[in-house]
Amino acid sequence: MPADFSSLRNYFERQVFEAVVDIAHQYPLLTEEQLPDVACVALNHLPTRYIRHEVDLAFYLTEKERADNEIAIADAVRYACEFVQARFAMRARR
């Protein structure tokens, strides 16, 4: 019997996607087409936490861990925006 893995996902995905959309206006040189690249770079700078249900991890986090996660996500998304923007600017110069 094959197992169904469709419910597995990275805990940070949804939060990073929302953070990218929220901050995108601060980086006017980024296009909508580049935002998934930003999300990929940001996710690669965060620890991987696979879950099946949101409550799987959220239930066990302390307030400090939640706050630390929010800071880590914001830092990773800012870094990713700057990184992707710089990469595309360098390509445009060629």
C-alpha cells in the first residue's frame, strides 16, 4: 500500500511566503516573477522543520522560540530580497 506524503510540508513555507509578499513593496526592482526566487533563498537560510499539521510544531514552541522564529524569518527574507535583487542587477549589466 503506497503511503500518502502530500500532507508533509516545511513549517516555515507559509510564513516565508507571507513575509515575502509583505516586504516586496520595499524592493521595487524585484518583479513578481522573482518573488518565488526570494522565497527559495529565504527558506534555504532557515532550518528545515517538516510537519504534517500546523499545530504539530506550534503547540510545542515557547514564546521565545516563536519570537526567535519571527526574527529569523524577517532576517532571511530581507537577505533574500537583497540577494535576488543584486543578482538580477548584475545580470542586467552584462
